[in-house]
Amino acid sequence: MDEQKKLRYPNQVWFILANEFCERFSYYGMKAVLTIYLVNVLAYSPDSATKIYHIFSGLCFFTPLFGAMLADSFLGKFRTILYLSIVYSLGNVILSLAATPPLNLPDRSFSLLGLGLIAIGTGGIKPCVSAFGGDQFILPQQERHLTQFFSIFYFSINAGSLISTFVTPIFRKDVACFKSDTCYPLAFGVPAALMIASLVIFIIGKPWYRMTKTDGNIVMKVGRCVAHAICRKRKLAATGDKREHFLDYADDKFDKKSLNDVKTLLRILFLYIPIPVFWSLFDQQGSRWTLQATRMDGNFFGYLIKPDQMQVVNPFLILALIPIFNEVIYPTLRRGNILTRPLQRLTTGGILAGIAFIISGILELHLEPTYAVTLGPSESQVHFINTLPCNLNLTFNGELGSRRIESFDMSILSKISAGKYDGNVEAIGECDLLKNNVAFSFIAEEQKAFTYMIKVVNGSIEMQRDKSEDELEKSKEGNPKLKVLISGMLEEVNLNPTLLLINDKQVAKGINLQNDTSTVFLIDPNIYHFKLYIPSNKTVNRLEQSVNISGTIDPHLGGNYILTLSKDPASGQISTKSYTITEPNSVHMSWLLPQYIVITIGEVMFCVTGLEFSFSQASRILYYTLRNEAPVSMKAVIQAAWLLTAAFGNMIVVFIAEFIKLDKQSKEFFLFAGLMFADMAIFGIMAYFYKPIDLNANQGDEDQSRASIPMQSPNVFDNSTFRKEE
């Protein structure tokens, strides 16, 4: 008792906690904006971006195995964390530099290089940081302090990840830099700065750290046992030597106790075979679900929710649901003898993940009618804008028939056959500008869309095609697209004027009418009014001035618009008119909440229960080396296997995105749901025949094992949102 009083709390762990907070901020902040960066800046297709995202995530879960081996067998935990944190920081810096336009770096190559280094760094230190923190405590005297440390460690993980997932999309979207409406250099630069700060903080604490000697890597020891058994079985096959279990062939190098422990471990790991499918669904929150959010309306009472900010819903929910399940739901179910066994909860959690993807598939079906028109081979789209103060009738040859266009209105010919068409335009009723029919012709180009303006040119009616192609596809980020066209005689264009779009906060965006006409701009959703800014021009003796223009535009997320400027010959008033060529997003982003809620409930039942079950079973398993050294907990092997299931789950997403080409995203969501249901059916059968380890057995071994520090405490995984990455 007196000895325990003398042992003070090891204050050096605060360096480790600060290190973990900064590192988690860096990782989750970078990852939050990664998918949109891959699509919008690096111009990858959604499928390619999804593959890159999940290859990166998979690497982050493969590399911890090698990080643990490096720490336990070669460098020790401190030097492993130090060296790989340097690699990690370098990767963040390279990614940030790749996103900086003035540097003109090969953005794709440098970005992928940065991601590769980040995967090596974050994965390599993953199994070491919490274990190194545990090494700072002397057990069993400071067992209570160790428990407190892991609780704070768990909080630092979630604090860093929650804050970064919310604020990094703000850096990306709400800050403009380098003549761009977004600022990815800042979105990646802040996480890079936090990772460098994490490294510096960790180094500062070195004089006070308690370094412990490693006893070798338990994963490697188990691997050697299994490999030796397989090799010896092959050698003895010709002699007819048969054993009850293949591991029994390793009895020449491993004692019976060790072999029995590994046999029991393999029984647990056998249950892990179906688990990757769950991660293949769960990790799509950062890829497919984020891309789905870009096609939805994020306007929430004047605040614009960023698509990548929706990812923050999951950690908020997990923090709320874990205590609710532990204190309310599970005790209630237990009284009704419902879901009392861990494997029953695991199966239910997996089924809920499948249901979440059914919900996302149904939501996608409602989103598909709002998507832009996709032109197939031999198809075209043509927009006719009537800039005359007269109603017109367009008559086309062939199958197109005729179309009526009201004054200052637009008619769309969608998905017509590509080719050349002839026709006539005539006024409906009296029209001084158009007294006789006017013949015209136009060309519909394959898989392209163009705008033809019916306008007065030098006193005669002409149908004039805009010089640039219309963009039907919605913005990857969801911002409205705007294209400005000049209709009628607007001599101010010759003076190189600037059209100012002024929002309700009196913030203006300028469009040069001479150089930028027909250029498509990304603008923020808002209500804009206009001014025409005319610079001074001595050659025409005109002073600098601004001219008010009538009309407003109210663009919404996902919409594509054409804005025309025209001048009334009589009054001289310049006016605007806007036209919608792609309908805006009409389904609100809040409809994503049901699928997030369901998959988070599934996560609580699947991830948290799965780790608790695995660790409770593994805590009764002790592995001894041939020299009968101190026992090492099998929890390290369980942790490594759990991380690998997440890695393989991400590879499933990559495989489906690469080799199973579906024409609609909704079909892919339903495919994953069906895969999850089939997987849980198999898992349910496996769980039915699984015999749990008797927790009352080997009590002496249990007492002995309490004095050893596991490679990773299960407390770190309580929030399974960040379950496999901490």
C-alpha cells in the first residue's frame, strides 16, 4: 500500500495524449476531404476516386501489422513511432504541396505519393502509441491509473477526429485561395501542421518516457508456429504420420500448452472470415455516401452543409449510442432474453448494415431523376432561347415536329439523334421584328449540348449558336454552374466590362464579358442582383462607371444555369434572364440521416461487441516461447487480425468498383446489401456451431496474465467509428 502511494501519475503520458490528438486530427481531417479532392481537383471519375480511397484505407490497415513487428522485433516502440511519424509528416506535406496550384507539381503523382507515405506512417504507429502509453505505468500498482489513461486516450482520439471532420471541409469550401473558390492547400495544410506538431510534442517528452524492453512480436511467433506445423505435416505425409490437428505436427518445437493456445486462437480467427464484408459497407461513408451527398441539397436554415461534413454524424451518434446501449437497451433486451449472446448481436449488427445500404439504395432511386441528362452514343441536346419580345413557333423537319417558345423563354430538345436539321421560325401573333417566316438550320453534335439564341443581328433575325458547349453534368462539389451569354446589341461589350454578381451580403463576383463570355463558372447558392462595371476608356471618351441591371438569379445546389444579357433598343435598359438547363438538387441532405443512424446502430452491435467478444476469449489464451519466458497476451494477435479484416473489406470495394460495372449507383448499393445479408447468413451458421471458451477455465493463467500489458487495450476501441484506426 505504501509502495502504491509513492508511485505518482506518470505525467509524461500527457505528451502521448497530445500527440494522439494531433495525429487523429491530421488523419481524419485529411481523409474527410479526400474523396472530393480526388474527383474535383485530380479529375478522377467517381469509380476511380472510390478505388483510390479504399486502396489507401486498406493500406492504412495492412501496415499496422508491420509496424508492430518493427516495434517488437527491431526498433522498439519509441523509435518506431518517431521514424514513422516523420514519414507520416512528410506524406502530409507532399499532399498539401501537390494541392497548391502555383507550384505546378504533377498533382496526381505527388498526391498518390503523399497518400502512400501517410498510409505507411499512420498504419505503422497505430499499434504502438497506445501500447507505449501503457508502458509508462507500473503494474499492478498503477492499474487504476492505466484505466484512466485509456479513457483519456479514447477521448483525445475522438476529440481530434470529431473537430477535424467538421472544420476541414470548411477550410476546403469556405476559404478561397490562389484564385480559386476553394482552398485544398489549406484543407491539407492544417492537418499537415497538426501532424508536425504531433511529432514535435512526442519528441519533447523523450527525457521523461519510460522505455521497456520488447520480448518479440507475438504475431510473428504465432505465424512461425503455424508455418512450422504446415511444413512438417508435408514432410511427414509420406510416412503416414497422421495427427488429430495439423498444429500437432509442431510439437517438436512448441510445447502442448502453446499449441493448444494457438488452436483456440485459430477458432476465434475462423469467425473473422465473414467480417471484411461489414467493413466494405461501413467504410463507404467516406466514399460513395460522400459522393451521394454532393448530389443533394445541403441548405439548412441558411447554413450550407458540406457533403464531406456529413461524415461527422457517425462519431457523434456513436458517442451517444454506446452508453445508451450499455445502460438501457442491452439490459432491457436481456430481461426479455433477446440478443443475450455476443455472436447474436454481431449478426444483428451486420444485418443492420445491410439495411442501411437498402436505405441508401432507395434514396439513390429518388435522386436519380434529379441527375443531369446523360447523352449516349448518337444522342445530342439542343437549347433554343427566344430573346425576342414575341412568342415564336419552331417547325423542324423530320420527327422533331414543332415547338412553341414564349417570349424570353427556352425550349429544350433532349436526347435527339445527332445530325443536321432544317426548320422555320415564325411569330405567333403580331411581331414587328418578325413579319415573315425565317428558315434556319442547326447541327446537333453527338454526345454534346449547345445553345442556339434567336436574336436580332444587324436588323435581321438569326439563329446563332454559342461558341462553347453547354455543360449538363452537375458540379462535383454540388455548386451551381453559371454560363453568361450576350443577346442583342450590347455595345458595352466592346469596352471590356465586368458583370458583378452581388449577393445578399454585398459580396461581388466579377465576370469579364469580353473574355469570359460562354465560360462556365461555379458560384455559391444565393440570390444575386447585377451591376455592369465599365472601366474608363479614353478612346471613346467614357468615364469609369457602374450600371444597374434589372433582374435577379437564385441558383440552387446542383443546378446548371444560363444567364442572358440583353439591351432594350428603346429604353436602353440592360436586363437579365436566367434559364435552367439542369435541374438543381431537390432532395435534402437530411435524408441521409436514416442510413447513418442505422449503420451506426449496426456498428455498435457489430464492432464494439466483436472486439469485446474477441478480447474476452483471447484473455484466457497465453502463449509461451520455447524458453518458457513470461506469457504474452494473444490480444495483440486479435488486434492485428481485426485490422486485417478492415483492410480486406476495403479491397472488396475496390474489386467491385473495378470489375462489376453497374449502370446505376442504386444497383451497387443493393448489391452490397445483398452481399451483407448473405454474409450474415453464413456468419450465423458459423456462430451457431462455435463453442465459446470456458471463461472459468485456466483461472491460474488469468491471474498470471493480469500482470502483463497487452499490445493494445480494448478500451481504445470503444468507439468503433475510430475502432480500427486508433
